[in-house]
Amino acid sequence: MALSLFCLLLTLLFMQTMADTSCTDCFVQSRAAYYPNSEVNGTDVGACGFGSFGATINGGDVSAASDLYRDGVGCGACYQVRCTNFAYCSDNGVTVVITDQGSGDNTDFILSKRAFGGMAQTQDKATSLLALGVTDIEYRRVSCSYPNKNITVKIDESSSNPHFLAFVIWFQQGKRDITAVQLCETENFMCKLLDRSHGAVWTSTSPPNGPLSLRMLFSEEEGQETWIVPVNNIPQDWIAGQTYDSGVQVDN
């Protein structure tokens, strides 16, 4: 009887250990600071290459990340971040989008001033929290949500049709990563694997001719991968600076 009870306890302990090590929704302890400037929103020159979109997406609740930047793969990922100073901080914290790379004073996040203050219980306590400059936090990855938005392709201003194409992908919902992108000719379905030049910027020298279709590889933390093909094509006469609606969205 005692041996059976002992074995049961060992089994439960093993199961708990496995759950702890594989938990994708658990909070991770860390620290956060905020951009040391007067802007309430994020920066429009972030390392992800989002431009002005990176300063205002998600209402300006954005952040730079250190290890979570992951050489640009982490660009566009969403995290729930809440500070742990109970005198100032709310239970829910704030949801931020990664738009930049950066760290300081052993932090995982450098939040916009808006997002940093958004972790507080009240506006008065937000002022006190901002005065700290750096605070202990806990965070976890969560799904991004962009109601009534499809995944959108923004052609970078550095592009020159038909010699060079660079673009970023906006409004990706869920919490999967885009780890590869192919650019395909719609007439003969010949595809070309693109390079990630930096951040979330995908590039192609001598891009295929004609209307172009994208194939995006979505990867999950568990290792599962899925190719997704937009409904709408990038037109043959694409223009630098323009945005093109893909016609598709993902939910997780």
C-alpha cells in the first residue's frame, strides 16, 4: 500500500514537472523599462522595419525586445506584460506588440511610454510607475488580434519595380511565427524563397514577373508548420510605399 502511494506521488510529481517545463501560457519573470524620450507611442525607426506603422500599431502599446527579438522572427509577436509592484500595478497589465530591438539594465522589454504607464492601476499611479524608470515584470506570449483586418503586405519605399522588391507583413493575428516566405509567379507557379534582410523585412532582387502570389510558412512553438497562401495577389504594377490586402487572416 505504501509502495503504491509512493509510486503515485512520483507519477504526479513527474507529470507536474513536465507540465511546468512545457507550459506555453505560463508567465516568465523579468524586467522592463521604457523608451527614454518624450514620445508616448513607440519609435518609427524600429529594427523590425515597420516604420511609422510600428509606432502606432496596437494603439501605441508597443515594445522593443532583447532575446525575444530572435533575429527578427519575433517582430509582430504579442505579449501580455504586467508589472509586479502591487502598489502601482494592475492585474491584467498591458498587451504589447514587438516592433523593435533593444535592452537595458537586464530587461527583456523596453516599452513605449504609453505601454509602461498602461500597466498601472490608475493615471496617478502611472505617473509614479514612470518615475521608477525600470520595474520588475512577468510576461507571456498571447495571440495578436486585429479585428476586421486581413494580413497586409506593405511594399517598402526602398523597392524599385521590377528590379528590387522589399516588403513587411502587417496585421498577423494569432501567436505563430512567419519563418519563411516564398514569392510565386501566378501564371506558372514558379516560386522563389525570399531572404529576411532585417527585422520583418523580406526582400527579392530580380523578383518574378507578372502578378505575384505569396506563400507564408507559419510555425508554432511545438514545431508544427503550415504554409498559407493569400487569396489576393500583389499586382504586376506594384508601387513602393503601397499596401496590398492579402484577403486572408489567421486566428491562432
